[in-house]
Amino acid sequence: MVPFGSGERIGFVVGLTAETTLRKVKAIRGVLDSHPSVTNKQMGLAFWMAEYYGTPLGIILRAMLPSFLSRVPKERVQLLDGSATELTSRQQRIVEFLEGKNGYSLDALRRKLGMGAIRSDLRSLVNNGVVKIKVEPPATPPVKTARIVKIHRWFEDLAELERLLGRAKRQFEAYQILASSGGNVELSHLVKQSGFSRGVVKELEKKGVVTIEEIEVDRDPFSDIPMSDKMKHTPTEDQATAIKTILELHKEGKGATALLHGVTGSGKTLVYVEVINKILEEGKGAIVLVPEISLTPQTVSRFRARFGDQVAVLHSALSEGERFDAWRQLKTGERSVAVGARSAVFAPVKNLGIIVVDEEHDATYKQNEAPRYQARDVAVVRAMREGAVCILGSATPSLESWHNREKGKFDYISLPDRVGGGSLPPVHTVDLRKELKNRKPGSGSSMVLSPVLKEAIGARIAKGEQTLLLLNRRGYSSFVQCLSCGGVENCTKCSISLTYHRNRGQMVCHHCGQSKKASAKCSSCSSSELSFKGVGTEQVERIVNETFPSIRVARMDVDTTSGKWSHQEILGRVERGEVDVLLGTQMISKGLDFPRVTLVGVINADVGMHLPDFRSSERTFQLLSQVAGRAGRGRLGGEVFIQTFLPEHYVLQSALKHDYIGFVRKEMSYRLNPTYPPLVRLINVVITSPDNECAADNIEMAIRFLAVASKRMSIADQVGVVGPAPCPIEKIQDRWRWHFLVRSASVSALNQLIGPLTKEFKTKGRDVRLIVDRDPSSLL
Ligand code: ADP
Ligand code: ZN
Ligand code: ZN
């Protein structure tokens, strides 16, 4: 805790020095944690990230640590006794408000007074001895406890107990249950599972038969997950080779990365598990990263099955306390396998031996707010620094990883076949142009469920098998156009159209979340001739229900999975066979392994293909390959139908043949001219402001700044600039957005430029924000 302006702040001690060139140094007020929160190795990684991503070290450390360790302390403003001298009217208002109150939280005070920033007023008040600001360190999350009922007095002779308890039969039964479980049972278990009332237990306590004790327990919401027996297989020959190769890399101990390229259903998880098992035997630890959406009980149970209580799950849906427990268990070495999403790359695993990044191509490994790190890349760097191995697993590796493999930076391990001789499912395209031509009047739904797809679904239903339907667009219609004036209803704050959500009866902006009541009339000309364009998942759900009235349909998209575990709940129903058709957005494409899914249908493969982003083809290919890979994973086999207006497009052609390498060749050639990653590296520089002109002026200034800086460093010939231009989405939340791309084949040139750009460049004007996004994942 250090003095900072008029208040105090929590700081991190990141190094020590005997001398300083600073003239005035203040003393530290207090030390909150006597053990270092980060190890030296983590600190090293933090310094690297701060430099590479051009992000302040404090922001990096905050991302590395459990949120409560870096929570902003609460500041309380307290009125002191004594008379106030000449106060400004603003200061007067603050003092009046505080009178008669025993201190007030600074945040609440600012909100209550509603007079904008009050820090400078408070500073003068502090200097004049009128108020003081006290900083309260954030409280540690309370340790969770459980109440245990223990037998205090054992009875050899049950007749004696009966005499003591009289006619209280339930008390007698409770004793018997306790005795048969070793004299020790959790109170909640007695109440919930065995159905005893609390009163029964209290009576037993009163009579001195039992005691009730409070004990500390670790919160682990995944502990109830049944263990999976899926991980008991003998590795196939290919798997065995992969395991051996990885262990050899590990043995070298120099830090290495291998790309594990295995088709869907090739058994990558078993490879991870076997390798981790060996590495744990050497007393080392492991981190497994999975995409957020794949962090399901199904996934966790595969690791639990093998490693039991050594597994700590880091999940954003956990409470702060639960996450802290998992973190602490890893830090003390009590648990040695961390399983989690993006931020688990920072897990404080002791003596790290391996990091696995599953589905390494997944876009969610990139964080889209500061610090804007790419967890896959951080994993590679961390493994290097700690002499561990990093395994990047995917059926459709990112072009970046493929490129690194071709350059010899990564080792390459391939699992070309599905386990058990299963083949990849045949994929058929359905040409929507033909469907459009042949469609009978009044059968609009045939563009959603073409006759072939409809028939295929019907056949599965008849056999009691399951179908997945993918459409990567939520809502009912992606926009609503007036047929009389041509107007489209747009968000008032963002430059995109509103999506119609029929169930909620609302028009919703998918960028800022703003919504309004849907109206039957055009808002500009009041015509009631409105056309609903762009089918979304809600509409597919309705059409499926109308076409097959007696089946059970589940929809999985952002709108149906807002609850903490709702996503898991839906998957549970699918697993238990309580769902005939699961439809949804890309959420349903990841990692699911359901043997009864024998049909996958893609309602419209072209959604997302035309986004103004150089990765849109790659993303579409990955999505189609992933979702196709959900079909036919069991003995029943399976097939895939992809509906599209672009059947000849190379993305579709490659997906049809499960031809990853063919796709990569084509796609790589398109990245040559103009050059895009992985053939060059990018920094996306974005300026936003409520004032469009101001944003545009600042982006020009940033470009000039960059030109001067690169000349000064004599790297001008190594960097190119694309832009400036308005961002593809010009306005979000009432802020205009301009950007340019800095492009270079030289990592070191970008390393040199990012510092000055983030630290020295000064924006001009009110409320201008600068975003510097290195290795951007999305350019929208
Ligand atoms: P991937 O992640 O590569 O798509 P999974 O790891 O989900 O594949 O494995 C697919 C299925 O194959 C799982 O049901 C798994 O239990 C099974 N499996 C994996 N390895 C073997 C093996 N050696 N023998 C039999 N079944 C296996
Ligand atoms: Zn109109
Ligand atoms: Zn909006």
C-alpha cells in the first residue's frame, strides 16, 4: 500500500534497487502480503508481455493474478473536526454532505453528488486538513466452511441409546446413519440426502450424543462430476508415437513447442492425458487450456478420471472465492494440473512441465481488451522460458502455427485417422441457388431446411438418432428492411443494423446490447410492409418445430446460455438422449463427443464468409470442419449437409473433402498479395472518440508519429502502414472508430515501435482513446 496523490493505492513490488535518481521518495505505508504473489519466472513473463504488447506492467499483473488480489482498494472519505477555512462552493457541498456521517465511500460519494470528478476538490480538502481519505485493503474472500456432525458419545448398547432418546425415532435413525458412516457426516448431507430435519440433529446435540463442528473446505464445484471411463484406452500406434515424441521433447528440457495436428475424433485428449501422466510422475505440473465454451464437465471429467484431485479447474463462471481456492491449491503445489480457459495460461503451477493448448486455432485465446494477449503465444513463450513443452492441438491449426511448423520453429506430430478405424463423415453441399430457383411459392422455409436436409433429419428421428444444426447467427432476423422506403433499422449508438429477436419482441444491437421494442411499422415512414432478412437461430428453431412438431429441440446460443451453467445443462440433456435436434451458433461446434449424433446440418455456411476481415475464410473453414467433425463419432457413422450459395468456393470445396492442407495452400497464397499474417505481423492502431473528426485527426497524427519514429530508428524500410480508414464498424457505443495497420515481416521492428506508440504518442482533444492491438485477431 503506497501513498498516491490524495489517497493510497495497492502497488506491486517488482524489483529492488539500492539507489535512485528520484529526488523525493515516499515510504511504503503497509505490506499486504508477505509472500510474493508471483514467482520470478512469472515476473519475467510479465515483463516480456508488457514490452511485447505495449501494455503497462500493472495491467499485465492484474490479469495474471486472481481478481481479488488486485482489486482496487476502497477509499473512505472522513470529515475531520476543526473549522474549515475558505472553501470553494464545490468543496462546501462535499463537506456538507459528509457532515454527521461516519465516513463515506469515495465512489459512492462521487455518484451521490453527481458533480463529476471530485478528486482534485478532495485533494485540497485533504491538504487543508478538512477531510482525510482512508484506504481499506480489499478483504480476502471468506474461506468456505462446512458443518460436520460428529458422534460425541458412542453407544455399544443401543438399548441404552433408545432409553436416552425416548420415543424420538428419527434421532435414533440419524445416529445409526452417523455410526455406519464412521461417526462423521456433513450436516447438509444428513438434511438433503437422508431427509433429517435440522431439529433432529440439534436435539441429538443437546443430548450430548453428537457435536456440530465448522470445518474449512475447499470450494470445488467440479468435484461432483462423475468420473469418465473414456480415458482408459490403450493408445493406438499413432497415439503412441505422438506420446513418445512429446516425451522426448520434454526430456530435452530446453523448452519446445509441437503442433499436434489430429483430425476430429483422432483421440488427441488421450495423448494429452498420457503425456501429462508421465510428466506428473516426474513431480512436475501441467496446464491444459481449452476454449472457454469447451470447459464443460465432459471435458473436465476426462482429466479428473485420470488425475482425480490433482486437477484444479479455473473457470470464469466460478465465484471469486472458488477461483481463489483453485489458484491457491496450484500455488502451494497441493494440485498440479490446471485446466482452464485463456487466463489459465498464468496458472501458478509449480515446476511446470507441459502446457497443452487444445483447439489452438480458437479465436477466444485472444483477449480483446487490455491486456490484449494471445494465450496460445503466451503459452509458447512461457514454456520456452520454463523449459517446458507446449503442445498446440487442433484438427484445423491456425495459419500462424502452420507457418511456424513450416519454418521449423515448431515440431509437427500428426494423427491422420480417427481412432478405431472410423472414417470422417461424408460431406454433401446443398446449392441454395438451385433451391431458390425451384422453391414453390409460399414455402419460404425450404431455404432454411432444404428438402434433402429435411429428409435426412426425418430419417434420424425415425431411428432415434440425434442431429446438430449450425447457423452462426443468433436472433430471428439479422435485419429488418422497410419495403416502401428501403430503410433499415440501425442502432442509434453503433453503425450496424438491429437484429430482430422474436421471442423477446425486441430489436437488439449485437454490439452494445441496446434494445428497443420491435414495432410492426417502419420507424421513418410508418409503412407496415416490413421485410425480415437474414435467418437467425430463433427462426430455425421455429421452422424445425413446425416441420417436426413432435420432436424435442434445444437451442444453444448466447441468448439461451446466459445462466451460469445453462450451457452445461443443455449439453447434459443431449448426452442423456433427451434432445433430438440441437441447433445453435458456433457454440455447438466445439469438442462435443456424442456418439448418437449421426447428422450435422449447416443451415447457411456463408454467414461470416464476407466479413471485411482477412481471416474470414479461415474462420469459416475451421467452423465447418469442426462442426462436421461432430458427426459420426460413434459406431453408427454419420453424414454432413452444408447449405451454401457458394458451393464452388475453395472453403467449401476443402471442407467437403476434409482437406486441411489443400485449404492452407490456397489460403496462404491469398495472404501473399496483399501480405497478411502469418507472412507478416500486424499491429492494429485504433483511435476512438465521440467526435468523428477528432478521431480522424488523431489517427493522422498517429501515422505521422509512427513515420518519424521509424525514421529515427532507421527501420522505416521495414514497416508498412495500411490506412488510415474508418474501422469496418465505424461507430460502437457512440464512439467513432478509425484505424490503421502497421505491417512488418520483422518482429523486432514492431518490438521497437510499440513502446513509443503506447508511451510517447499523445492524443489531442477531449475523450480520445488509443488502442494498440498487437497480433490482432479481429479487425472489425
Ligand atoms: P479429438 O479431440 O481428437 O477430436 P477425442 O480425444 O475426443 O478426439 O477422442 C475421440 C473419441 O475416441 C473419444 O470418445 C475417446 O474416448 C476415444 N478414444 C481415444 N483414444 C482411443 C483409443 N486409443 N482407443 C479407443 N478409443 C479411443
Ligand atoms: Zn419505411
Ligand atoms: Zn449498438
